[in-house]
Amino acid sequence: MHRQSSETVRSTIVPFSPPASKHTSMSSLAQPPMSSSSSLRFPQNRKTIYDRHLNRSKTSELSKASFAFLFGEMVGYAQKRVAGIQDLEKKLNAHGYMVGQRLLELYSWREGRSAKRETRILGALQFLTTTVWTSLFNKAADALEKSREKEDEYMIADNEPVVNTYISIPKEMGTLNCAAFQAGVIEAVLDGCSFPCNVTAHSVVSEQFPQKTIFLIKFDQKVLDREAQLGAST
Amino acid sequence: MVVLSLFIMNKSGGLIYHRNFNSGLQSLSANDYLVLAGTFHGVHAITSLINPVNNTTEAGIRGGPPRGLEVMESEMFRMQCFQTLTGIKFLVFTEPGQPNVDVVCKKIYEIYADYVMKNPFYQIEMPIRCEQFDRELGKFLKGKQ
């Protein structure tokens, strides 16, 4: 019964085969533009970015110009969707946060067996100023300081933030610093290490380093409490 | 090398940047600079049209559209014009008889491409107000002197 039905199906197809083959030849003609549009997502060897080894991009370098254009567009995009300077910084911070979350995962994976979970504030900050900074910007941060007045504040200084290389802030924008993006990255990495905090970027203009930026890290109270406990136990 | 002054004009002949690099220069009013730039733009357009050589072959040899006035020299100064493919014109004023100004023009173009075009706050065709550009330009031209 079943076989018979399949035979009837085939017999109905056979008379129609010439137009069907014509159709396939047309689709094969139409294929080149289709494959070229899909090659945006799939390279020739059908391997996407997800198929590559995670260490592949470890030592490779990116074009600074293309980054500058991309980042410029990000700033422009964010600028169209906000009301004021503070909103813009918040938006850039949020963009950076998404990058930071992924970076922490990647860097801890790359450290492999030597990866260590930082429990102390200083350890986490050092991981940030050395490992994260060198992998991102190919240099270490220029200074790491603890605030004298406030217990919960730490500062990382970068004399020439890579993200700001080509950016000049117009006068009417005042205190805006686009390194808020970088502050977002820092915030995400520290959050991921379970040091919840708030990070902001501030320009500190000096003659020698006109682009100098201080990242002000303000930790949550519970981080300080934990730090005190750990300090007491050792 | 002494660069006296730099003008940058957009493709419609508007002056978008002007800076003097020498303190002892005669200065004009802001309006006069604009008129000067506009006039030069017109003269430049005319000179590129009165080109007696057949334009098509000329373009084939040198690439790009036919170019107009490039150098003007007087007793007191030498003016070099560099027009980019996008129509931006860089006018560099130097002392008379100065060689290799075209190299300086290219470098200024490079600084412009970096610090003006990559700045998200710069609106195209508008006057250039970028601190970084001023700084890098100053650094480059001071190193030359």
C-alpha cells in the first residue's frame, strides 16, 4: 500500500521533470549573488567566528584607524539617543559594560590552569591594570592609587587612553570624557570578579598629557566589609 | 622650513580652518579671510577649466580630476595648494623658494584625516574646532622649524 502510493507520487513527478530541472538551473544561476550576500556572515570555508580557537586573536593586532571609526560611530549613535552629557556617559558606560563582561570570561579562560580567583581588592585591581590593560591596549595602566580621603575609592590613571586618541571634546560638552566606555569595561570586569562598584572617567588636563584620564572606582560597602574580614583573618 | 600660515577650505569654498604660525604676520579681519578663501576657490575653479591640455589624457597620467592652480610665488611668500580627491583644499603659505612643500601638505592632510575625520564630534564641512588637531599640527610644524 505504502510502496504503491510512493510510486504514484514518483509517476506524477516524472512528467513535470523538465520544468523542474529548468527551475533548478535558474536557481543555480541565481545562486552567486545569494552566496555573496551570505558570505558576510559565513566565510568561504563555512567557519564562523565561533568556530575559531579562542587563543587565535590573543597576539593579533587590530587596526587603530578602524577601531577609531567604529568607536566614533558608537559615540555618534549614543549621542543621538540621549538628552545630556551625563546620559551620554551612562550610555557609553553601558556599551563598555557589555564588552567587559565578555572580556573577563575570555581572559580567565586564556589563563588556563594558572587562572586564579581574586579575593582581595588589590589583587583584582592589579589583574585589571596589567592583564586586562595589556591585552586591550598593549601597555599597562600608568598608575594605580588609593584615595586618601575616602576608604572605598581607588584610582587608575591612563595618560593617553587609546579610545580617546582622535577625539577632541567640543567646549560646549564640558566635562564629557568618552573613556566612559573604558570605565564601563572596568566596572564589568570588577563586577564579574564580584567586586561590585561604580566606575567613572574624569579628564585631568596637564601640559604633558592633555588626554590624561583618571578612572575613579567606588566600591560597594559590602566589598569593604569583606576586605576587612579577610584582612582580620590573615 | 618656515610655514607662515595654513588655510583649509571645504569643497564649496568655505574657510573651515585658518591658523598663523608666525607671530609677526599681517592679520586681516575674519571676514577678509573668508572672502580671500572664497576668491581663491573661484580662481582655482577657473584655472582647472582653462587647462589647455586635453583633460582626459591628463587625468590618465596623473590620476584624479584635472587640477587647477597649485603654486603661486611672490617676492614675499610662496603659496602651495593641495586639493584632495574629496575636494578639500589645503593652502600652505611659506617663505619664497621653499622646496618640498607638497610633502608638508600631505602630512597636514594625514593629520586632518586622523584628528578631524575620526573625531565623532566634528560635523563634516563645518569649521574645525578640534583641540587635538591644533595640538598635533603645532607639534608637526614646530618640529619643522
